[in-house]
Amino acid sequence: MEGQRHGYRNLTIGITYTAPGGAPPMHTHAGEEAHVLLEGKVLYALGDKVFPMEGPYVVNIPPMVPHSFRNEGDRLA
């Protein structure tokens, strides 16, 4: 969801369904981003930090911070 459409100036909320082992390439966004994981296990890379997360959780990603994630589970996450 693009936050600008819902009254936020610079926030995008990401709720994705990623296949096991799936991962987007490292990338950045001009605005702040929040990822929501309802369930499952994901390995996150934010800048030079890598850490595992298990849902449910929310990760806040500041503007212009390189990031990616990989589904570490055996079903959609």
C-alpha cells in the first residue's frame, strides 16, 4: 500500500507473499517502508546488517537504506 494514498506523506506498507527461498534483489526506496510478516521465517538484510525474523512482526525500513529479504520457510511468507 502506498501511504500517500492513505494520508501518510512518505510511508509504504509492504505485505507480500514470497515463495520458499524467494528474495527480491537489494534495493532502496525514496520513502520510508514498513514490511508486515503475518507468519513464517524470513532472513532480512538492512544496510550491512543481516538478521532472522519470525512472524508476526513489522520491520520499519528508513528511506534510502538498501534492503532485501528471503523466505527461509517451506511455505509462502
